[in-house]
Amino acid sequence: MTDVYTLGEPLGVVSSGRVRHESEARLDVCGPEFTLAVALARLGHRCAYLGKVGDDELGARALTVLRGEGVDVADMRVSEGLRTGLMLREIRVGRELKVTHYRTGSAGSRLAPGNVPIDRIAAAKMLHITGLTAALGRDALEAVRTAVSAARNADVMISFSVEYVPDLWSSVREAEEVLGDLACSSHLLFLRQDELDLVKPALTPEREVVVDRGAKGATVRADRMRHDVPGWQVPLVDTAGAREAFAGGYISAALDGLTPQERLHRGAQLSAAAVTSVSDWQGLPTRAELF
């Protein structure tokens, strides 16, 4: 049985300083669900990933990484004639990270409801989705909704990371409608402090809500009680993969039957590992490296 089934868009990512002045850059592959899948696989969980990549070198690299990490990619699709999406990260000292997406018309954005394996989701312990994949276009959103419907019909637990990226939405109102609906369908909800207003109807005592405050720590409300964990006490290299690494650690601990406080602790461990690496996922620990 699959422990966690997830769907998203694997991306190439180029990281550099300010592009107009930089002569060197770093190439990697990434994506929030990508990071989560690797995190769970390294901790010994059976994770399956659904997505589309182009028939190009970036797509081949994404598939190679997922296979190498032990992620089930049986449902992955390679789209002929389409390119794998790309993201540019410009890191400038003392300024906020600048991210530019090159995803319009990408293979990953063509994920459609017909690609969603209802039976495989129904047989999983948990479905994990993100608001980022829901923002890629009408077909991708319907694919996410199809997956959610399959999970609900089979009483499969649903985990949802809000992952609000303003540039991918036509308006805040549209984002509120879509993200709020997905949040209300979930059992486990991950979000940032600044995303709370987007999903207000879902913030009920019955739902397990994890608020990630980055360097300030994280909080969860579960079983009508609040639990907290302090922020990172590590040298920061790149914070880009911290959120889904945290979600991966938290979900891992939940699958292991640990308490909410222990789930926060494992989430914080993985988040700290992510921010000390130049890659979203390469620095993530194995189960033997947990403490």
C-alpha cells in the first residue's frame, strides 16, 4: 500500500545572484510535491508521485532523481514536444529572494483529470496536494479536484499545503475561492501566517492546522490544543525548500503515530536540513540521521 500519493509539477530551477551581473549559476530540479516525495522516501515511507514532464533533459533529470530516491513514478507521464517548466531564483544579499516562473505551456501544467488514477489514490493512506499545482491552469485544478474526490470517496486522509504564489492567480478573490475550498476538504492543513486569511472557513477546531512561521518556528492546533516548536538555529543557505520539507517531516511522524509535538519536532528537523543546503531536497536526512 502507498503511504502518501501526491501530484504536482517537477521543475528545473536555476539559482544565481542578480542575473544581469552573474556569470555563474546552479541547475537543479524542484517543486513542493517533489521535495515532499523525496523527504518521505528517505524516511522509509512509500510515496507515489503523479506529474508530467517534457521529453527534454530537465524532464529526464527529474525522473532520474525521483527513481533514485525510491519514489514510485509509475504514473508519471513524458509529454512529447512539450518542455519541462523552469524557475529562476535570484539570490541577493539583504533582499528577498526573487523568483521568476517559466511555466506557461509546460508539460506539467497540462496535468489533467484523466491522468488521475482513482484506484491508486483510493488505496493510499494519505493524499497530499498543494495550492501551487491548483494554480497552474484549469486542467491542473480539475486534476487536483479529481484526486480530492477520489480520496474523500475512499475515506483517505487529505493533506493540503496552501502554497499561495500570487503571480499564478488572476486575483486574490479567485485564490480565496479555490484554496478555501481545497482547505475545507482537507484533514491536515499546512500554511504560512500570511495565508490564514485566504482559507478562513477551514480554520475550525476539528481540523489539524499547522502554521509555519519559518525562522520563528511553527504551531499546530490538534485535538483542540496548541503545540509549538522554535525556529531554526542553523546557518541559513537557502530557505526555498523549507516548507515542504517541514510538511514531509510532519506527515512522516503522523504516519508513525507520533504526537503533535513530536510531529512538529520532526518537521522542524527536516526544515532545518533543507535551509542549510543549496538544494531544496539534497540535504534532507534519512531515518537513521534523525535525532
